[in-house]
Amino acid sequence: MSKLSDCEPLQKRDSITPRAYVKSYCCCCMFDQKREDPALFDEENIKYRAFFGTMHIRHVLVILAIIKTFLVFSFLFLQAMDTESPLGVFSATFGFLTVCITNVLLIAGVRLKRYIFLIPYFTVCVLFIFVLILHLFVDFLDTANSKNTVEMQSILHNTVLLFMICFEVYMLSVVWRAFVYICDFNMQRQIEKIVQKKSMVKRSFDIEYDLVRNEIIRAEVKANEELV
């Protein structure tokens, strides 16, 4: 059995392919994987990548946040245009501003390596997915009662809702991977600081030891000279 410290990284980043990504990350239980040393932080580990291993989550989250902001704005704008209720317009505006704030915090958290900025997104995302599922269920029942479920407008509307749900679920998984990445990154920095601190303490102890030893040698030499 090979030692854990002798294990190589899971993959070399220069050779990442979609097939290797699916085999190593999505179907890991079906294939024998190389063991990783948890004490080693690999910035380009495949678990920190998305889009089948083609991009790092640092870049993917920026793209997904922009796409989500545009999709939510379009969806809420159409919802506000369909209703004349001031409450509906206020709800759409509040939802859009909430999504924008959480997306800004999400990008800032990844850039600054602060996992605390990602926590609001999890709450809003779960609520948003729940609202979309409930909205899809209600709209489907409404079209079923009016017997226009197979009409093009109803199919397009339900398809858009289903796409947004799938998009949110995928983005939630990417954000969770980013959360793990930030935690691992900060842990690695803490380990480096501890090692550096211990090295400085050891170096200081060695210097003090050398000084004391030199003083003792000088004292012995002086005592020998006095005896002579």
C-alpha cells in the first residue's frame, strides 16, 4: 500500500478533458481514483472547476451571475408587464434587487476569498428555487384547468420556468464548490502561517542557543586563561 504523502495530484491541469472531468468528478464511484493528500491544496484541482472541467469556478461564477441577472430581469420585467397591481411590480423590483445584491456579494466573496459573502446567496437561491417550482406547479394546474396546456404560449412559459429551475440548481452546485474552494484556500493559508511562525520560533531559538553557547565558550576560555 502506497503512503498518502507519496500520492500524486488527481490530475495535471494541462491534461484536463471533459472525459477526465466526468470520470473523476461525476462518476467517481464507478472508477478507482488516486488518493489525495488532504494537507496539499491544489489551486487547479478538478473539483474546483465547472463546465466539464474547462473553466475554474472563479471565472464561471462571474459568467453565471451575469447570465442570472439578465434572466431574472427579463422574467420579472415580463411578469410586471402582465400585471397592473402595484404589489406585483413592487415584488418584482424587490426580487430583482435582492438577486443583484446576492450576485455582487457572490462575486466579491470569490474574489476576496471570503466565504461569509456566499452565505446570503444560499438562502436566496433556495427560496428562489422554491418560488419557481411553486410558480411552475400553479401555472401548470391553471393551464390544465383551462385546457390550454398544449398551446405554444403555455409550453414556452413552462419551459422557461423549468430552464430557470435547472439553471438555479446548477448554479447552486457551482456556488457550493466555490464555498469549498474558499474554505480550502483559507485553510492552506492558515497552515502556511502556522508553519512560518514555527519556523521563525525555531530560528529564534537557534540564534539564542548559539549566543548562549558562545558566551559559555568565552567564559570557559577566560577561566582557562586566568588559571594559566
